[in-house]
Amino acid sequence: MSRVLVMIVAALIALIALTGPATAAQAAPAPEELVATEVSFTGGGGLTLRGTVLSTRGDQRGRPGLVLVHGAGTGTPRTKLMTEATEFARRGLTVLVYDKRSEGYSLFERSYSQLADDALGAVKALRAQPGVDPAKVGLWGLSEGGWVAPLAATRSPDVAFVVLVGANAHQPLRQQAWAVSAGLRKAGVTGPLPDRAVPTLYRAIADGGLFPEPWYDPLPTLGEVRQPVLAIWGTHDLLTPPAETPPLMARALASGGNGHVTMRMFAGADHAAHQSPDGGVTRLPELAPGYADLVGSWVEQAAEGRAPRTQDTVQGPRPSQDSPTVATPPPAWWESAPVQTAALVLFLVAFLAYPITALLRRIRGTSVPAGWAPRVLALSGLAVTLGGFCYLMYLLMTGGKLASPGPVVAGRPVLWLLLQALALTAAVATVGTARAWRRAPGRSERVRLGALVAGGAVLIPWAFYWGLLLP
């Protein structure tokens, strides 16, 4: 039965993903002053990947090279990073940006190890390009690439340095749960929806196998990175916790003895260090002022063996992080995906059986009046379980992208308030149905009402657990 739930969730996620909002920023093609060369190389598992190498015109030998590693997304095209590739190339770097794999990578399947092998394949291809000094090629990783690039760097001395943008030092599940909650809070939502329901949902879907690499710990890998590291964040990052991450990353890198770490925070910038006029909600095509210059100058120093020594604190303004992350450990048995699935099945059976049997009895002319409570419980119980499931899945897929949760009243989305009202109604109706069960004439009616009471009795603690009965 849990496999059925997985299929339902997968279908909902796919539908939402197809109808979700498009990204605002569109990367421009390479400008005429740069040379663009198409390349192909072998990634993890023997997969052929394709990309573009950008460089300035002229015979400049011994240039540093930089491979750009995408953030999360299936088959993300190279054009998504063409703005970064262009700006870095204008500053004297030879840049390789490639199309991300779709084979072996999806919403439910991915391997950071395999993605690291893809990045190393790109490094090998860039080291062979004319004009590039093979000893001066490094990796740039955005977001998810911030987990991938350090892993690749620990595997090969061919990686001369590492640049990280919007990278995270937390486990992916913890980071993503925070990101969705941060998106809701940015929209004005407070209370049990971002505090309880979102982290609970992520733990459940991870337990059900719907979130790949949920508990990957990046800190041990960072502790093994010996190459110079430049880490960059925007003050308005809503996908990576910008206040928590730098200290964690600094300690991890220092634990391995890495003495060449530069960390920089850019004002008014979002997760990708692009300019954002509204606190990280909208991403403009332009990079944060000084970002590309920093990458160009730092890479030149690192490639020459002159990377700056580690400083005590992150340079730049203080970031904006309104709420801390919360731990997302694997769920206990009673909150696991199979138990949650069993609860949903119980609700469907209990709350659907009553109206169906009532309809059959009415057709046969044998209906037995049972009062208002059973009818209200069946309707409200069914509405709160199905409605709550669909609403949380919608937020799961859109909250991190800062999609609106709908109209918000007193810090609560109207739809969430409606679900809470339905949960409270179902709880009251459960008491009334229990009284009706005690007075029910005949065994058949008692069985029918008893199933309804059982569903309501389980629904009450379930609604508390998910935050539906919390203020």
C-alpha cells in the first residue's frame, strides 16, 4: 500500500512541476567578443555529456580554467549558467559549462557521487583545451553543486581550487525543509504550518524513498578538501540558511587543516549571488556587484599558488535569516511513511464507508437516522485528510520557490485555516458520533458507526501531529 502512496505522490509532484512558475531570469547567448567551443566528454557511468567552453579571443597561454557545476534540476541546460560563464570568461578565465544529466537523476533518484564523476569528466575535458594550463583548472559549484564540487575535489588532484556559491553545510533534507518554511515565512506565514507541518512532511517523504540523498552529511567531505576554497553567499538567500552555513563550513574545512579559505557575503543578493530587489524573492539576470570580479581575481591568485590565507569570519554584511533550521532525523516507527500510509488508508475507508452505505440504505429504503454527528464527521474527516495531503504536497513543490501559499490572514493561509477548522469540526463530531454509537440500534449500525468513530479517534492525534489542531 505504501507503494501506491508513492505513485500518487509522484504523479502529484510531476503535475505540479509541469504547471509551476517559470524562472524569471533568462540567460543570454555568448557575446561576440568571446570564443565559444562545443565539447563533449564522458561523465559518471560512461554517460556522454555536452557543453560549451568560453574564453576571450587571442592566443593567451596558461590561462586558468573553471568548470561550472549546476544546482538541483533534471537535465538543466547550460544556458541557465551562461550569465556566470560569460562574466567569468570576460575576466580572463576559460570556462566550461555543460548540460546536466537527466539519466540517473530525477526528483526521486540522484547520486552526488555520480554527479562528482560528471564534474571530473568536465575537468579532464577543460584541461585538454588549447590555452588552458592543466594545473590551473578548478570547480565552481552552485547550490547542490556545493555538495558535488567538494566531493569531486577530494577525489582528484586535477582540481586546483574550488569556488562555492549558495553552498550548504547541512544535510539536504534539513536544508530543503528550511527553504520551504523560509519561503512561507517570506509570504507572511507563521505558526504550525512552517514550524511543524513542513518538516514533518519532509521526514515522511524521505522515509518513503521520495527524497534522494536526504541525510547526506557534507561536513566530513569538506574536512577532506585540501584545495583553496572561495565560498560566496547572498544576504537574501532563501534556499541556503546564510547565517548558519558559513561557520559550519569554516569549522569543517579547518578541521582538515585547510588554511586557504575565503568566505564572502554579498549585499542584496539571492541564493545564486544574483541581484534581488525584493529580499531574495525575484532573481535578476545581473550578478551582484563585485561578485564576478572577486571570482576572477581570486581564481588567478589560487591558480598561481597565492590563495589568501583563511580569515576568522566571513567578509561582507550580515545576512538575513529570520528563523533557524531544525533537525530532520529519520522518523520513529510510529511516524514513519508506512504508518502514515496506513493512517490515510484508514481515514479513506472509515470516512468513505459511511456515506456509501448510507446511499445504499436509502436506495433500499432501510436507512436508519443517526443524527448530525456521523454525517459531519464523514464529510469533515474526508475533507481534512485529502485536502491536507494535497495542500502540503503543493507547498512541498512550490514553497521553496516562493510561490504564494494563497491569501494569508493573521499569519495563516486561508486554506490552512479552513483545514484547521475542518480538523476541529471532525474532533467535535467524533465525540458526537461516539454517543450515537452507544445508542445505535442493532449490530450492523454499531459496526458502521464504530468504524467511523475509529477513524475519528485516530484523526485527532494525527491532526495534532501535523499541526492542524495546534494554534
